[in-house]
Amino acid sequence: MTLALWTSDPEAAYAQWQRTEAAGADRRAFAEQSIVQHCAMFARFNRFLIAHGQALTTFGSDHINGFFEELARDCAPGTTTRLRYLKLIDRLVRHLVAMELRLANPAAQMLASETWPEDEPTPIYLSLADDRRLQSACVLRPETDFKSLRNTAIVATFLGAGITAAECRYLRLSDLDIYGIRPDVLVQKRGPRIARRVPLEPFALDVLREYYDARATLPCQSEWLFLATAAGKPMKDDTLGKCVRIAMLSVNMTAADMSPRLLRNTYARRHLQAGKTDEEVANLLGLSSHRTSARLRQTLEPSVVPLGF
């Protein structure tokens, strides 16, 4: 890479650096999902610099603070977004200093005074026993109408693929491969996440096949897999949450947060219990960071032997 690229096209230079030279704290190359997210974060910071008449070679700590003030308007209190950006900027500037494009790193002292929050809430999840109980609700029932079948299929998708409510809402009929050798669901690219195929758990297959066949015969022209109305409108978050609550209550189960997020964390924890690595689970969830996986792993009993699928 030429030094001129950092001044002529910083975003192209950053992307090239991420894929060829940059590495994490463990000196391992970044995964593709991490690179995509890093590039999106850098692009936002670079746009801020341009808007304020600065370049990668000229900005100082006052500009970093100004960026964080702007960032705070879009971030919920208590998140680690600021620290993640600061670590990214520090890593970038250290590289620029090494290339002699800068003399000093204004992020270094700022980072030294930052710490990861120690009071992050414990992630919500179902125990392995309750996970199995809820799986038992994801079954075909005789004389089920289309709406009930749809609701059960939605819960089976959350619990059997670990996707988010937003991802479920915008699944298309063609994204569900239920008759393949290894049935899966294609989650399209949204924001910094890359597209991914998520294998479906065996317990979810029967009800999803039944729903897929019923959905495919509808005269509606909409492409959405899960429909809110006969006219083809996609589902809303509150309706998706209601599906989860109904399924849990059907097996006499309650929780503080009966939401799709509960089932997503339960899915991730199940795979950690089965012996998958933090990185493998993060990839299944479409996350560039392993933090969610690591936090869920802390909830596992260390003496439990991993289960097979």
C-alpha cells in the first residue's frame, strides 16, 4: 500500500490495511465480519473529520471528543460504543505513527483512562431444561389454522436459528431452504453484518416445512416469509414478541423478558454448551465481536461436559 492512498482515499486505505496487515490484540487477523464493521465505523469517523475540515494527519483529542459528542446522540446510555470507537481510533493512529504519517497519538492517553463497564447486565436465556420444554411447543398440531401455524413457525425460527426480530421480519420465502440436504435460512446483509446461512435445528424442521408449504400456496404476491396480513405486510416487532409469549405460556413458562432476544441468547448458549467456540457462535449470530458469546459462556457450569447435537 502506498502512503499516498491514506491521504487521497482514506477509506480505501483503511479497508486494504484491515485485510492485509491489521490484527487484533491476539495478533490474529480479523474475521471478515469484524472487518466489515470496522470499515463502517471508520467511515463514520472519517466523515466527521471531513465535515470539520480535518484529515487523518491533523485531528487531535478535541476532534475525537467532538466525534463522541455527536455519537452520544445515537447511542443508548451504558453501552460500550464509545470505547469500541476509541480502541479503533487508537489502533489506527498507532499505525499512522508507525508509517510516519503522524507524530503523536491523541487517542492513547484517552484510552488509558477508559475501562470496560463492570456492571453489564447478565444476558437473559432459558436453562437447558426450559429450552427443551419450549422446543416441545414447536410441533405440528392437528387442525391448526394458518395464523397459529405461522406463530409456531416464528418461534421455531427464533429458537432454531438464533436470528433477531428484525432479521425474522424481513425474511423472504426464498430465504428458507427447508428441503435441502442441510436445511437452513439465509439472513440477508443488513447494516455492517454480512449475509449468512444459518443451519436450522432438527426440532424446528417439521413445523417449518408445514408452514413453508402453506405459505407457498397463498395467492399473496408479497415475498415475505412471515405475513402480518393477507395483503402481504411484514410482521411487526410487538407481534413477533407476542408469538414468543404465547408459546412460552403454552408450556407454563414465564421469564422477565419473554422476547425474541431471550430465544436468540438461548440458541447461542445451547451451541456453546455443545462445544462450539466463541467465534463460531458469533458467526452464527452474525456478530463481528465475540463479546456476546463470551458473556453467555460465563453462565455455563464449568463442570458440564459439552453436549452433542
